[in-house]
Amino acid sequence: MSSLGAVFERLRGQHRLWRNLFFVLLVVLLGLNLVIGPDEAHFGADRYPGFFAGFGLIVGAAVVLIVEKIVRPLIARKEDFYGDL
């Protein structure tokens, strides 16, 4: 196995550590967002702490729903579309 493959295997074994560090970082950033507000609000709602986190969550969920309900049926093919391969 190449050295890069060994690095990826080691990182895969430590996935819980990386996941927990990621969530800790998210909590720290959210906490900083509550303490350090925006310098100047450009829109009405962005003066509230955590607005962009909530906005990103809502927009991300909307994109997933749009793709799942509208785009996927348009590009989906039947199971036997390619015939016997």
C-alpha cells in the first residue's frame, strides 16, 4: 500500500475523533457568534446572532428537497434502461 493509502487508513480509523473535533469547532464558532456580533447589519435579520447559520441550514434543506422532488424525477431512468450489460 502506498504511503498516502496508509495515511487515509489511519484517518479512517480515527473518524470518531475527527467528527467530535468538528462538532466542538462548530459549538465554539456558534458561541463566538453569540458573543461577537456583526459590525454592521446589511439586512434586517442579519443583526441577530446565528442568523447565517440558520439561513444556511434552511437553504441547504430546501436545495435537498428541490433536488429530491423535482430534479431527480426528471433525470431518473428506469431500472432496465441500459438493457443487459
